[in-house]
Amino acid sequence: QQPLGFARQIGLKPSTARGNQTTDLELDIPLLMDVKIADMTVTANSRLTAFSMPEVAFGHAVEDGDLRLAVDKTRLDLAGKVKIAGASLDVTLMRAFAATAPVQQKVTAAGVLDDAALARLGFDIAPHVTGNLRAQVEFEERPNATGAGRVALDLTQSKANLAWAGWQKPSGERALAQFTFETRGGRFMRLPAFAAEA
């Protein structure tokens, strides 16, 4: 029987993963000569610790993961803590296996990013904005290779100096921003909405 290939469904290569794993696996296999995956019931619950994998998040490695994984024939759910570009993040991931599911994949990530983490992620916004900012990202991928997401930023602990916009703020002064985005085929297409509050 070929491997079930659940990890490949979310774009992961198990051969590149490192860490520790404990798994409770339940299989219900009918006593047939020619058993197909569709005939089986598969349920797995795993705990992953010290988990790492290269080039997972926009080309960046996931490191120091402490994750819980639940999978059956219909979907995969992952939740826990990881480090990406040196930043500690709370993450969740849901992947539906049915091609007709209205949401194929949903990802959330939340955490505090400092100047160094932002620069490593490709967002080198210093000296315009410096200091820690709290970010929350949600993204849904749909069946026709389209996706939609939302980014919410809390810049209260950041210092901002946007001379071109005539706005600046010291660290500790409340400031919030959020925007939505749409993708197609893995590429950013447009930013339908942006809002800021200070």
C-alpha cells in the first residue's frame, strides 16, 4: 500500500522534518483482498516537539515547534507554537482534503515581531517604524486557487515617524492598523481594504 501522503497535502516534505513525535493512530481496515484508502478509517493524533523544517513559511524555516496534529481522511488540523525568522508565533492550520471543500486551507499566526524579525521576513521598515509590533494574520485558500486574508497590527509599543504622511508617534501611544488582501495562484493580487486608528 502506498503512503497516505497527508503531509504532502499541505506542501510539507516529511524527509526534511526534524524533532520528536508521539502519535496515537487508529486504523479500521476491512478484511478484503484489495483494500483501498476509501475503504479505511484513519485517525491520528500527534504531539510534535523540537520540531523544525526548512523553507515552510514563505521560504523561511519553522523552528522550535511545539505542535499538536490531528488528522483523518477529511482534514488535517495543526496548532501550537513555532519560531519563524526568530519570532515566536502561535499558529493554527486546517487543511481539507476534499477538492470540493469551500475552504481548502486556513492558516492563522499571531505574535510579537521586533525590528530584526521584520527585516528577516523581508519587511525592513526601520527607521520609519521601530520597536515591537503585535501582528495577527488570517488566510483562507479556496478551491479555484484564490485566497483571502486579513492582517491586524498593534503598533502601540512601536515608535513611528512617517514624515511623508505627516504622522509620528512615540512608543506607548496607542495605534492600530489592519488590511485585507487577496491572492490568486499564490500571488498577491490586491489590497481591498485598509484602516488605521491612532
